[in-house]
Amino acid sequence: MTNNLFKVFTFWRIIWMKRIQSISALASFTAVLTAVGIMGCGQSGAPLATVKGVVTVNGSPAPAGLDISFQPTSDGRASFGSTDAEGRYELSLTVTKKGAQPGENIVTVQVIEEEDSPVPAGLAGIKILKEFSDPATHKVVLENGPNTVDLEIAAE
């Protein structure tokens, strides 16, 4: 009888040890996935170009609300900005991450028309040079670090 109890005890001990090892492996796997998720993937560590500038129309600051985008000619994520009341803009990759991908970029300037609201009065009469319109052909080269890119967009 003692021998049978010993076998049963050994059997359950082996089962519990395997469960503990499975739980430990699962916990380790979860920790690795969490670390990868926190660190992210892709080009998050790549240096960015910060881009600021002033958009002008016939030498005067552009009105607020023009949308500016820089799209890398190579693989990469586009950056976006919008003019303020003094024609200034600053590019961002995301809502929280300022900057743009260094290298050659195609610049697009446009007035975004929304279905629910009319185009603001200051933007209604602006004629944008064809090189900034869709499909845009105006190219700029951005360097790592700070860049100032001023744009004159008025069509003559």
C-alpha cells in the first residue's frame, strides 16, 4: 500500500511540476511580448528631420488651414502639418511625434474640403502652383536635425 501511495504521489508531483513549467514558460513568453510591444518595431529609433517653415502666397503669409505633407520618395511614412494664421507650419509623423523622414521628399500643399463645412474664406480664392498639387512634383531634401523649408505656393 505504501508503494502505491508513493506512485500516486510521484505521479501528481510530476503533473504539478509540468504545470508549473508551463506557467513559467507562458509568463516568460508574455514578458517578452510585452517588452517588444513597449519598445515597438520599425524605424522608431531612426533619426528624424525636424521641419518648420512659412508658407507664403505672393510674398504674404498664407492663411490658417492649409495642409502640408512631405512624402518620402523612398519607402517611408509621410509627415503632415497645417499652417497657422501667420503661415507657419511644423511637420509631424504622428499626433505625438514631431519630425519627418530625412532624404528626398515630395511636398504637397492643399486645402482640405470637408462635406459638413465650407472652405474658410481666407482659403477659398487661393490658387496653388501645380508643382504642389496632387500629383505634386515639388521635391526637397531633408537632413537629419533641424530644417527650415519655406514655400511660395501662389500660381501667377
